[in-house]
Amino acid sequence: MAKINLDTTAVESREQRLGTIVYWDGNAQELSEASGYSKKSKCGKGCDLCEMKGPFTQPSVCSEQMVECQAGNVREAVLIQHAPIGCSASQTLYNTIYRIGLASRGHKVENLKISSTNLTEGDMVFGGVQKLRLTIEDVWDQSHPQAIFVGTSCATGIIGDDVDSVAEEYTAKLGIPVVPLHCEGFRSKHWSTGFDQTQHGILRQIVRKPTKKQEDLVNVINLWGSDVFGPMLANLNLRVNYVVDMATVEELAQMSEAAVTVAFCNTLGTYLSEGLEQAFGVPQARAPQPYGVLGTDAWLREIAKITHREHLVEDFIKREHERIAPQVEELRRKLKGTQGFISTGSAYAHGLIEVLRELGVTVNGSVVFHHDPIYDSGDTSQDTLAHLVDNYGNVDDFVVSIRQPFQFLTALQKHKPDFILIRHNGLAPLAARLGIPAAPLGDEHIAIGYNGLINLGNLILEILERKRFCQDLSKHVTHQYTDWWAAQTDPAILAKHPELIWEGVDQ
Ligand code: SF4
């Protein structure tokens, strides 16, 4: 269990806390054993996990963008990006996602409220603190938000602007939390540190000291997904408090009063769950994730135990098993012989593979964007990779790659799956060019719970209907890679033999 230190404004990065890696090649069983979480490691404790090194990386995502898509998505709050304007390039994408999320949850649809201090060359020389002050004052005059988040950037990290002092000054002056979020892209090799930094700031300055308990309230840490937890947990007479995206400042503040915290995915929720438990005494569900029948059963029983609803849970589980059995059987019949491939964040991928295997879909390969050898609780019940391997078998090709399209290409060439499930859908067109239909999982809750099996099964049947179209497409389009690289089938070949890169260049 990592000690959550709320005395400092900057979160400890994921690689420091959890030993996170972004590059690895092997099978799932080996990775699970090497992680040393619930399995005994052959090479030491979790943080000793060996990571591959490649000769280059293609552009990816950074922590600052994760702050943008979390702190920037809190209703009634404003995020200031203390950064050059280029760091705001993804605002258009996140604005679309935010608006769709608000609509799907029945909230008033609005645009993101994110401002930028728009740092320029002169600010790099003379400092950007004065611009930050002016931006905070502008934001306050324009909308009187209930909280202001200030996200840093590589540029402010380099020049060393004292963002903490400005945030402190304006917290006192405006009477609202002004929360510094240290998310310079270069601070961490994986973007998920940005999740942790947002949650760290919220734990420090927004969550209130509890004066009462709401015994039927469940914190659900998620992104923008549709409301599937609410109806499911209503069967146990529980209410849901969705955080962080699209929550109000008050909904964040009341997290300390909840009976229990759960997450749609441990990658996202590990820090906040542990922080709420350590700092405010809110227990987290020490259980597998709610994917597939096996995981959902265990997850519901754990929530029922913590909230003293054991008398309700077994009936609900029994009813749900009976309800979905014929539909799952039919889906298994239709999906027989189908091969799938997963490319998402790590704990989410573990859950999706479990659902696919319960549906009878073959999954021999996946590319996950990073790997946390352990989660913040240190509790082995949350070891999602071991849960997958122990209950559903090995995944032969389990590549960890920080969203590198060149490796994604070789992995797909090797496996030639019938379809892929992908979360960061910028990679989906590459699959289509190879004749493989993709389901970009815009609604991350699609595979959750008992309904998740049916939803995901039907989605796969839908995308399989596009296979012929993608195959036709692939005959008429090209991709940007050389024939030499396109003929490779080992995504990690350049890490193993960096000298080969010149073979590709000479071609
Ligand atoms: S914070 Fe750094 S890595 Fe992230 S977008 Fe800005 S310059 Fe790029």
C-alpha cells in the first residue's frame, strides 16, 4: 500500500509509486508473474519489473491532457492551462466528448470551460506568473466558478513559475479553491499520472471533512460513460456519485461522505480510491472489476458486504444470471470461431478480454498502453491481470506499448483478427486500412456488468458486418509505413535489434 501524501501539491508519479512501465513484450502470464503483485515474482518486487527500451517513440499523450480531460470536465469549475497555446490543441476533441457525455447523462449540454495563459517566448524569459494572475482574475470576472484548477505544462516546469504561491494567494482572495495541478508532460512517462494529479488536487482542496455519512452513496470513478452503474446499484438500494468527469464541485466535495468507492477501471481509480480511504475513511471495493459474470458477481458481493446489503445481493445476482443466460448463449453461438484483438488502457483491457472470453471469442493478442505492476491499495483482490490469467487463461501476445502506431500495425499484421476493440480511436483508421473493422469504445461503460456481455456481444456483431467493407477499403488505400516495416510481425523487434532500423531506412 502506497502512502498517499496530501501535504505536497505535486503527486508522486506513477512510475515512482507503482513501478509503471510503458514497453514490454511477452505473454500475460509472464507479465503477471514478473509484476510480483498477487503472484510471486521471479525477479523481485513489483517495481523491479524489466522494461524494454526502443530506439524512438512516436508522439503520444501526456499527463497535462489527462488533467484537461478530468479537471477540465468538472461542471461549475474552470481549468486554466498555464501553458503555450499548443498544449490546448486537444480542447476541440475533449469538447466533443464532454458534450456527448453530458447529453448521454441527461445534463445540460455546454462547452468546456478551459482557458489558457497562452505563454509566448517572452514569458519563457521573464516568467509567466503575472499572466497567470491576470487569467485567474479574468476567469473569476467572467463566470464566478466554484473552483479554479491551474494545470502546469512543460514550459512552466522548465522556467519554474511558482504556481503554488499564486494558487494560495487566490484561494484566499476569491474564497474558492484554486487548485494547482503539476502535470508537466515530461514529469512522467505515462499520461495516467495526470489522472492521479487531478485526483490529488481534488483530495487536497475540494473533498470536505465529512460531518455526516450518506450510507447509500457509492462513489463511482469514471470518465464520460452512460449511466449503467445507477440502475444496477439501485437494485441494492444504492445511489451513485459519478466522479470526476461531469461531476459538480459539490459532488466532488461529498465523496468523503459515501459508503464505498468503486471504479470502472483500476487504471483510472487507483489513486482516488486509496486517497479517499486513507484520508477520509471511505472504504474501496477490494474486489475484481465488474466485467463478465465472474467479476460482476464478486464486485456486487463486495459492495453489498461493505454497505450491509447482503440480504439483497444474492437474489439480484440470481435474477440477473437467469435473465442474461439465453441471450449470452445466443451470442456465443453467433460469435463462435471469431477472433478479437484489444487495444486500450491496461486494467480496462483485462476486463474486456474477460468479457470476450465469456462470449466465446478467441483473444490471442492485445496491445495495452502501459502496465501498473501494482495498484495503490496493494490489495491482491484488485490484481486485474492475475484475475484474467487465473480465471480465463493466458493471452499469448501481450504487448505493452505507449500508443505507438508502428507497433500496432505489426501486431495486427501478425494476428489478423476479425475485429478490434479500441479505446483511443485515433488508431482505428489504421486497422480499417488493414481490412479490420474496429469498435471505438466511446462509451467506456458498454462492457460493464451483466448487461455488458450483451451490449458488447451485439456491438461485435454490428462491427463484423463492416468487415467486407474494410477489406474492400484495404485494397484501395495505403499506410505511411515502408514495405519492410509492414512485413514485420514482431512489434518489439526494434527494441531487440535496434540496428535493424537502418535496414528499413535503406529500403
Ligand atoms: S505539457 Fe508538454 S508534453 Fe504535454 S502538450 Fe504541453 S508541451 Fe506537450
